[in-house]
Amino acid sequence: MSDTSRELRVGQVGYAFMGAAHSQAWRTAPSFFDLPLKPRLTALCGRDESAAGVVAERFGWESVETDWRALIERDDIDLIDICTPGSTHVEIAVAALRAGKHVMCEKPLANTVEEAEEMAAAAAEAAAEGVFAMVGFTYRRTPALSYARQLVREGRLGTIHHVRCQYLQDWLVDPDSPLTWRLDKSLAGSGALGDIGAHVVDAAQFVTGASITSVSGVLQTFVDSRPVAGEHATLGGSGSASAERGPVTVDDAAAFTARFDNGALGVFEATRFATGRKNAMRIEVSGSDGALAFDFEEMNILRFYDATEPAETAGFRRIVVTEASHPYVDAWWPAGHGLGYEHGFTHQVVDIVRAIAAGEQPTPSFADGLAVQRVLAAVEASSEDDSRQQKVPHDAVTVRAGAPAAREGEAS
Amino acid sequence: MSDTSRELRVGQVGYAFMGAAHSQAWRTAPSFFDLPLKPRLTALCGRDESAAGVVAERFGWESVETDWRALIERDDIDLIDICTPGSTHVEIAVAALRAGKHVMCEKPLANTVEEAEEMAAAAAEAAAEGVFAMVGFTYRRTPALSYARQLVREGRLGTIHHVRCQYLQDWLVDPDSPLTWRLDKSLAGSGALGDIGAHVVDAAQFVTGASITSVSGVLQTFVDSRPVAGEHATLGGSGSASAERGPVTVDDAAAFTARFDNGALGVFEATRFATGRKNAMRIEVSGSDGALAFDFEEMNILRFYDATEPAETAGFRRIVVTEASHPYVDAWWPAGHGLGYEHGFTHQVVDIVRAIAAGEQPTPSFADGLAVQRVLAAVEASSEDDSRQQKVPHDAVTVRAGAPAAREGEAS
Amino acid sequence: MSDTSRELRVGQVGYAFMGAAHSQAWRTAPSFFDLPLKPRLTALCGRDESAAGVVAERFGWESVETDWRALIERDDIDLIDICTPGSTHVEIAVAALRAGKHVMCEKPLANTVEEAEEMAAAAAEAAAEGVFAMVGFTYRRTPALSYARQLVREGRLGTIHHVRCQYLQDWLVDPDSPLTWRLDKSLAGSGALGDIGAHVVDAAQFVTGASITSVSGVLQTFVDSRPVAGEHATLGGSGSASAERGPVTVDDAAAFTARFDNGALGVFEATRFATGRKNAMRIEVSGSDGALAFDFEEMNILRFYDATEPAETAGFRRIVVTEASHPYVDAWWPAGHGLGYEHGFTHQVVDIVRAIAAGEQPTPSFADGLAVQRVLAAVEASSEDDSRQQKVPHDAVTVRAGAPAAREGEAS
Amino acid sequence: MSDTSRELRVGQVGYAFMGAAHSQAWRTAPSFFDLPLKPRLTALCGRDESAAGVVAERFGWESVETDWRALIERDDIDLIDICTPGSTHVEIAVAALRAGKHVMCEKPLANTVEEAEEMAAAAAEAAAEGVFAMVGFTYRRTPALSYARQLVREGRLGTIHHVRCQYLQDWLVDPDSPLTWRLDKSLAGSGALGDIGAHVVDAAQFVTGASITSVSGVLQTFVDSRPVAGEHATLGGSGSASAERGPVTVDDAAAFTARFDNGALGVFEATRFATGRKNAMRIEVSGSDGALAFDFEEMNILRFYDATEPAETAGFRRIVVTEASHPYVDAWWPAGHGLGYEHGFTHQVVDIVRAIAAGEQPTPSFADGLAVQRVLAAVEASSEDDSRQQKVPHDAVTVRAGAPAAREGEAS
């Protein structure tokens, strides 16, 4: 009875941390923003029907699926939102696109460049049919970072010389914190590099509008074994669960220098061992006419230095990015009433809904996600080759007809 | 068919700025918190049916009412949430309580002490019947301030000597910003004092657990006339709308010193003329063993100084109040992923729902709201009496049987 | 043999904390600044010849005196620098001026308004003869505050609405910290009010260029007795020195509101009980076109908000006041190489030397010091009169011929 | 007549920026600190006798020399203080040490590793005779950094995982700022790397007590030609001075990753193109039990995070490093009265004087300076080899008897 031509019916795969953030976003976006299509929380998909059902009830999902393939086959779904670990992205995303569903996919796009290339190729094919894909580098939607991009685009920084990025967390400092799937290379792909380094690589390229062309890096694992978490330890049956340790197969920290195609020099660090830093996702950009600095621990603040001012009145400005004229803000509260972490997800929904309704490619595209993946891969390659500089390839993906079929066989 | 005994059916009066914040809170609270009663967005009430309908549709309110009396009469409503201007609070709240509805009422509790006393009396009567009222000093629910309260309660500050509070905004600096209802004493009661000063008075008493016993203050209006806003100007028919100015009848700024019943000395300032400060709601408490400092412009941060440390390692700690062990936080995101302004409203819903389910008085009660009102009134009295110190009365309200009837006649 | 016409021969009274700061300043100023007269450290005066001799040797004072009267009588002295407690200022300063010596006098100018008036009168008389007096509100010479004054003077703040000042220290929080002369009203005049409150009163009037016309205040003593310090306790001979406590006769904290002659509203707080704040001398000024904020704990930084900027790029600028174009800075180090506390004393020497050489009145004059004294006295009077507003008199001092003679008899 | 056995008679070479800082330090140290030997400003040496004479007069140097060889030959000199450009250090320092004079030498120790090795060898020889040498990494003497070292040494950080250092300046951002000697490789050795990168390399090794074992780096010159400064341009005689540009032969910026012998991972950046950063010499150290952060733009502040605290009360503490119990501070002012840039030089004098009097090796020694030089050289080598990791050699210098003779012939 409802006019589904004005709806965007969503099927979401995954219901944990990211799943909750996405659920809240789908529901909240139309309450605060005028959207051309109204998102409808049609189906939530998770292997554990009961657990998925609880989350569905909490956020108002209309139905539950336990198999993502069944979800994709439903003809009352317009968009598949993928909130599962990176190792599953390629299969779900490619299948969804081939089924004519729009796709929103959490970052990192995939666990390998090959997977990311396959996804980007599928997205390019689908886009030609008006079916769009987007990868979830949500920090772009923080108003302060979105405004940073705008200032660069307006030329307020002039020629950019430096990009310094850090993503500092500290949740692994304790050597006895448990071994989770995020520390297993087969599931997570990489450690700090892919999980949080990916965010600052994307942010750096987004804010500057420039691309990283080469990198030189090091990866480091400070604690190479950790206690196997409860469930697994129990399987061992020893009873002395706390004594059992498993290997950490990903990096605890990554550091690299980078060159950009606009001549800028980048310095990046991503770590889960920065004691006292909880979520310090930081970027500072220095240009000939100005500079910007951002730290997600103060997510409503952007520091801006205007070098065209006389020296005596120049200084980094603490801009409280809550004015109605700042990106996304007019939908929310009066000036000074800050937003929080999950607002970025709501803005992401707003942007993809508007792009789809307009028949335009939303950003960041899978090609953008692939570009990040290539940077991460080059950092890994450099780390394995004595930190020697590695070029980051920038060739377009080619649509490979046979690839998807080959993949099918691998599906679990 | 649904088990309404496990629901809390809400009727909300008002749908503007505060109305949106409350709507989002009612809907969001059960998605992130385990609640003993599930809030149901039963009815939204506003004089303009069409406008209220739009908001109802956006947030999922099941029905719309245009007369708050009709809303109160509905037997499928358990709680009335009042988001209208202060001049209307007393009438709606008292009627709702007498009709056996729980009440959540936006701050300030009322525009006068007399009204507030009437409301507190009605709340006391209702509480005896298990019907509860709460006033919306939402900042208490900011995790950082809630944790500040906890630290004081745990004795980490020792004997408190100083309370310094500021609530700084700047939206009236432009002398040509329009004359709104907030600048009209008959509707708003007072200016900066009641609108934002009320928040820091409540926060000061909440965090310290102490009561203000006397004040000495000044009120100031820097710009005493402002352009009449579009609609009204048009009514004047002159065509030269911008030339027409009306009188500002409230304070632009308030400043006062205060004494607390624990011997502490307070300094308060509330203003809409603090250029560059957007929503700097600040409180610093200095005690014999420690100190706390908070600024809402960095709402996820609490500064804490532990004076029992050796001098050389002591320093104000920048606590990022996003740990699972901090108040309210475990329902949300991992450490370092900050919350925003509206989360306080969600927490407020959580607290009132839990209190009602437990049959306990939620806080801040109407008596707490009255206490704030008495402080504000004493500041006004002092300002009118050459800043002479005014005692703040603390006598309990008496239940006055006749009062409500008298008020009925005034209803519009 | 040296050309004393190009020298300014200094005799300094006092050699403790302030004495060291002044000694270093007299010696350092000509090394970094081009001065029309070269200060010569001719004589250091202190009652304890041996102790004074040690300090004289350390800083290069050429001789030592033990009686300030003898110092004043020396004809090889051009300027008397008074670094003794406030109770002694009037006698020394008036005598020096009458003897034709220029005078630099530490703040506060005196312990009472009457003494300050006598000093201002003496200074006015002397100025007519080309003999000048200055009071040491050294914070004016912090480059950041000097630059703040310049920005206000250039109109960058527009009409000033708010002045909020704090001077927060915490060295008395421990109730067992000893009873010093600073806690004895007969020697110190007042407590936090006169010692540190005086600084922010002067800074407020200096930066804004406006005068305080009335105040309403409270004084508070949190700990009314303290252990008598070693020496005195020993005199008691009891042996249980720690048990002996004496009365604190001054305020631990002062808070007051103020009105300025330009219509601005001021809020002031001075305390020695602000746990964790070591020397937080703060001033924030809000105007129609901009705002300034300063905290001495970051003495090389000035925050400036330019409200004429578009809202989206406006923000408090963190100006590092170390550019060559900032006041005093070009004599020192490259940008970013900050100055320290004692540089203000060096700048003070620079300013008085240049004024004397030019035959001009240096600032702040004794009249400026008297103006501060009158504000402090009004705060005390208000505190004693239930915080009622007190007018601050601004009448010029009259030269009272008989007064000095009367005072002579009191000299000890 | 004076007891020269209690003096340390200083001959200083160089009188510009560093010369003034050192002069002030020699004079000031004995005024505030109890020193076993009193520094005597015996002779200042500079090629331009007149200019040197002016500075000598300003700071109280007793005599002037124009040839450093003559200075070294004087038998009334105990210590040679070298404040000249890096290219001259080796010759002067080695000659002075061989002449039995103690040496204080500005950083960087030399322009090449070979020179530094020669100097370290000469210092080792001299030390055997009780003649000592020290290199001027003054930032070690900033109380906050000295205290940081102390906290690490006390184990407050536990095992160190990360060292992140930045030295950010912006004085070369303008492409038309003039070509100075600092941009000429033959005189300056390197650019940002050696000038300011050297400081953070030393600070990192000093604070952590660990050594860098390998590096991978990039150097970058953003502006490769600049206007020849006035004097030189005039020599060209063209009249269109501003059009003449000369080549920049050093790096504008350097970035590198580093491994330490304690397993820590380092990230370093030094640049003169960090718009808006004036002298942001920053170091953050993350350990298993705590973390430290410092920025010279707030030189009196040290941030310290104690990870042994419960998560909910832990936070970076803003320690105002001005307590009497902090290094060097008790000689100065009360808590909260900050120090400035040049105090580090005064503390350096204090430390070398005390070490010499005690017959002990002062630190940082020439061997420490050599260690820094080797890191810088490895960064350069890595930059030239595609950023490949370079090992930093740590072998002791050998005393090479013939070397000095060989050098003699090169002397100008």
C-alpha cells in the first residue's frame, strides 16, 4: 500500500557494533533530514536468528534473515548494507551488485587488493546500470572533516606541503588482553594498519583531494601471543584457560611516510598501543596559505590557521563546527551543541540516499576504497622489503567477466 | 494486543527544538538500553495540527492531538512530556499530575517561584499516589557531569571551597538580531538567567550535593530594543519592517556570587553576549583534596585534579569520559567514540523510565526545580536591591488544596 | 669617570623574591634592549647586611645599605626601587620622591586608600618637577597582555560587554600550611584580594582602557587559624611548635561583580584555594566585534576571536605571542621561543627607563595604583555591607602640604 | 687578586643569536644557583671586533678576541664555548681540547659523522686528562623534559612501545623568504634534519634512555631556489636584486621511522614548512604503564598518563612543571610562574659547571652528539637509497693520533 517508489528498502547484514550504528542511522536520517527516498528497515540478516531478532526488535527492522543469499534474492530489498568482517565483503557485495541491489559496505573495503579490485570492477559494472556502491569511511561525514575538505577545495590552504596523520588507540597495551578475531590475519586482513590506518589514509586523500603515490613503512607486533578468549579456551578443555595463548598474526602498529601526487609529504602512524589515547584519529595539513588540524577526540572542533593574516594576529583558530553553515549541521541543534560518533553514520545514510535518488555515484566509491587498499598493501610490501619505497598503483580496474564465477565456488 | 503493562505510553506536548530532542530520545532509549518499560510514542500534541503531524511522521508518533487537555484525558497515555515555553508549564503539569499521569517537564520548571511552588506541591501530592514528576535539567545526564557528581560523592574532592560556573553564549551580540519570545519577560520569565543560568545553578547543586543559601547579583540588558521579527512586523503593515523595534524585557546577562550550605563560595555568570562562546556551559569545583572542571563545548571530557598526589606528578587530568565504567557509556560505543548533545535526553528517558518502573522518585524532582527557581528569584531580587545579599528560602512546599481550582480559571 | 648623565643609578630596597626579580631585570634590560640610559646597580638596601650582601654579590650590586633613609640621602642614586611589603611603601616612596628620586614601587601601591592617596599626591607633586613614579603591575608587560591592550585600542573588539577575570592559586588549601606575614592584615593589608586580585583589577582596566565604577563583593576566609611558623613558635618556647596556631586576619578568597564606565559588566575572583591552579591569572574580554582570552599559565599565548569573520571560519585563535611584531618580542628570540615570568620585570625596566629619559610619566602611575586600591577598598566595604554595591570614587588626589610632615613622626 | 681556583673563566666564540643566549646564561647561572665555580665572562671572540665589542659590553665580557686560536692560547681561559656554525665546530673544539680547555659546543656537534667522530675521539682523550666536553642539546634542560626523563627512569612508563617526535616550524613557507647560510649545505650540513631534527633525536634518546638502531627516511626540499639576500645580490650588481635566486641545497623537511634498542617504534618529522607552528618541538612516549607528551610551545607543561590508574579516573595530566620539586625549578619562582626559552641555557651552564667541579663527564657528551649525528647520517643515507632501512652504527670512536695533524693543514 505504501508508495515504495519513494522508499529505499534496506537489508542489512550484521548486527554487532557496526550493525547498531548503521541501524540507528537508517532510522534517524529521515527524522532530521529531508530525504528524497525514505529508508525502510526491511530486513536484518544474521546467522544467529535469535540474536538478530533481538536487534531487529530494538531498532525496528521488519524482518530477519539468517542467510545473506536469501536476503539478496528478496525483491523487496533495494540496498544491501554490509556490516560484517572484511573477509566476507567481496562475496556479499559482488553478489548484491549483480542482483541489482545498491550496496553500502563497511570499511576496509576488503582484506586484499585482489578482492578490492574485484569489488571495484563489480561496482563499475553495476554503476553503468544505475546500481551504486559506496564504502563506509564514515569519518568523512564528521562535519569538521567535511568542512576541512571544503576549506582545501576553496583554496584556503594554498599548495599543500605536509599531511601528518595519526590514529592512536590503546586497547592492546595490556599483554593479557584477549586474542580476538581482529588479531587473526585470516579474518581481519591486517591489524592497526587496516582497521584504523585505513581511516586516516582515506581521510588524508579526502581532505587534500590528492592521492598517495608511494610509501615506505614499518609494521610492528609488540605482543605476539595473547590469551585465547573464553569460548576457544574451553574447547581446549584444559581448565587452565588463562594459560592458553594463541598467536597474534597482525600488526599492533604501523608507521609510514608517503608521497602524494601534489608533491606533499605524508607521515602516518596507526597503533593500538598509544597508551592514554582512546580514539585519537588526527590529521594535520600544512599548506602555503594555511593549515588545518583535527583530532577525533574533540570531534566538533576544527583548527584552522590562515597564513594570509598578518603574523601578529594569526593563530590556529578553534572553530566549533556547529554552525548552521557547516556541513550537515543545520539539521541538528543550535551552535555549540555538539554531535557524537554515530552522527557520521546518519550523514552517510543521507549522502547515499540522495546520490541514489539523483542517479549519481555516491562517494567514497569502491574505487576509492580500492585506492586505500592499495596504499595499505604497499605499506605491507614496504615493511617486508626493509622499508623500501613502494609505488602505489593507480590503474583503473578492468571488468573481469570470469572472476565472479570463479569466486562462487569458494563461497561458504 | 501488545502488553501495555510493559509499556510507558507517552504523550508529548511541543514539537520544536526541544520536541525533536525528546522525540529522538523516547525512540532511541530502548534501542540502546535495557529498560523495564518500553516507551511508546503514543501521541504528539501541538496547536498546529499540520506541523505537528509532520514531526509525528518523522519520529513515529502514533497520533496527533491539538489540545493538551484532550491529551491528558486520554486513558492510553501514561506520561506527559512537556516541551513548551515556561509560561505554560504550571497549568499542563498540574493538570497532568492530577489526572494521574507521570510528568517530564522541560526546564526551567516555571517562570515564577509561585508557579514552581504550585507544581512542586502537586508533584508531592502525586508522588504519594505513585505518580511521578521530573524536571529536565538534561546536563546532569552528560556522562562527564554525572561522573563528576560521582567523584564528589566518593569524597575525591574533600571539603569543597569553590564553585565557579559560567554559561556563555553569544547569539545576541548582534544588536539587530530579532526580538524573539525568549526576550519577552511575559513568556520567558527571564533572559540568560532563567534560560541558561538555571542550568548551571542546577549543575552546581547537583555536582556538589550542596545547596545555595544566599546570592548577590546583577542583571544587565545591553541592547534594550531589537527588530520585531518578520511576522509581527508585517502585521504592523508599515513595509519598513526592519525599522520597527520592540523592547527587550529580560536580561542579556546575569552575574552573581553565592554561598552554599557547605561553606563553599560560588561565582556564576550567564550571558548571551560572550562573543565566540557558543555553548560554554562550564563548572569548576575546588576542594581540599581535588578539583573538577568541565566545559560543555568539550562535553566528553572531564578535568580532574587529585591533590592527594605528590605535587610533582599532580595535574588536571583530561579524562575522556567514554569508558564502559563511566555513567551511561556502556550502552554506546567503544572508548574514545564520543557522545553528542542529544544523548543527555536519551539518558533522561532511561532514568525516568527506570524510576517509574521501580516506583521511585526520579531526579531532579519538581522540588529540585523549585530550588533552582528560588535561586533565580533571589538573584533577581538582589539585582533590584543594589546587589544586596538575598537569602534563598528552603522551606518545603505545602500542599494547597485550593490552588489548583483557582488556577483553572486562568487557563486559556 | 663614567658618564653618569647616560646612566640611571638604582638603589633597590628589598632583596627577597621580588628583589631577585627586580635585580635580574635591572641587569638584563640593557643587554637585550637599546636604552637611552644605562641602569647601574648602585646599591641594594636591606636590614640584614649579610643577607643583602649575598644577593648584592650575586647580581652585581655595587654597594649595600641597611637603612633606606641613608639610601635615599645618597646623591649617587637616581631611582629608588621599592620591593618591600606593602605596609612600608608609603613612607619610603614619599620620602624618595621628596628627595628628588624617581620611584618604582611594587604593587599593591599601599595597604590602604589613604596611604595610596598620599603617595599619588606626592607623585603628582614630584612629576611637576620631572621626577617620576611608577607602580609595578608587571603583568601589563607580558607581551600577550600588552598586545591584548593594543587590539582593544585598535578597535578589534568593538564595544566591550564583558570582562571576566580570575586569579587562581592553591597554596593555602592545606589547612596546616604556615601562618606567614601575607596572612596578617597589619602587614599585608588584605589577602587574596590585595595580593592577586589587585593584578586582575589592574589588568582589566589596562586591557579595556575602562574604569570600574562600582562593585559588589564577598570575601571569605576558609581557614581562620594556621600553625605559627618555626621562628615565632620557637619564641613561644613550648617545644610543641606545630600545635600553636595563630589567627588568619585576611581573606583567602574574594569574588565580586563590577560595572565599568563603558557599560561593561565584570566578574572577578581571586583565591588561594583553587586546587590545582598554580598561577592562573586569567582575563577574558567580550566585545561586539571580538573577544580576547588569556591565562598566565600559558603566558605566551593570547586567544583572539574576530567576530567580523564569517561564522563558519571564526574561532578563538591561539596566537603565539612571540612574533617580532608583538610588543617587546623583537629584543628576544625567534618566533615560538617563549618568554618566562621574569621577562615582565625586564620590560618594566625598559619602559620606566625610556619614560624617564623622555621626561614623560611612566605607566602605571601612582594614580593608576590608587585607582586599583580604591576598587579593592570598595570590594571590602561591599563585603562588610551585605555585598551591597559600592561606588568606586574617581576624584583626583589633592596635594596635601601638611601630610608628609605628619607622617615623618610615625617613621620607625 | 680574585681566587681563580674558584672561578671558571670562559672564552666564548660567536656572539649572534646563540651567542646572546649563552652570554646571558653564563651571567645568570651564578645569580640563581649555588655553583662550586663562578663563571667569569673573560673573553668574547668574533671576527668583527666592533660588533663583538658591542655584545661584550652588553653582557659584561671583560675582553674581546678576533681570532679563536688566540683565544685558545690564552692561559686565563678555562673553557671554550663554541656558538659558531656547525662547519667550524671540529676545528675549534679539537684545538681547544688539545689545549686543555673544557669545551661546550653548540649543536649539531658537527656537519658530518667524520667530523663528529674526530671530536668524540678528542673528547675521549681529553676526558682522560680531566678536561671535559659537552654538546648543547639545551632542550634537555627544559624542566618538563628533564622531569620526563626522570619519570621514565623511575619506571612510570613501563616498557616503552612508541616514540613520536615532531619539530615543526614554518619560517620557510614563503617561497620568497631569502637564501640564508642555513640553506647552504656546505655551511649548514643539512636543513631541517640537522638543525631541528637533531634536537628531537637527542630528546628521544635522552627521555627514553634508549638508542635508535635503524631508520628509514625521506628528505624533501619544497622550494629549490630562493632570493639571494641583500648583500650578495648587491655584489651581483644587477640592481634587480629581488630577481636573483640561488639554489637551496638542504632539505626543507625530513621524516623517518626508527627502531630503538628497547624495541620501541619511533616516528619523526622535522620541517620548516609546518604553517602556523612556530617552534612545536614535540615528543610523545607511550609505554605499558604510562605515557608522556610535551610540546615546546607550552614549555612549562608536561602531560603524563598513568595507566596503572583505574580507567575511569585515568587521563593525561597537565602537569605545570614549576614545583620546587621539579628539576631546576627551586632556584627560580613560585609554582605557576613559568620559565622561558633561555632558561635551558642557564641550566646547561649549571650542569657543566657542577660536572667540571666534580671532575665528572657532563652530559650530553660528544659521544652523545656523535650518536645523534649518526642517526642523521643514516636518515640521509636511507633517503638516498629509496628509504631503505639503514642501521645506525654504535661502535666506540677510536682515538686516532694522526687525525688532528691532518686537519691542521685545512685550517683557514
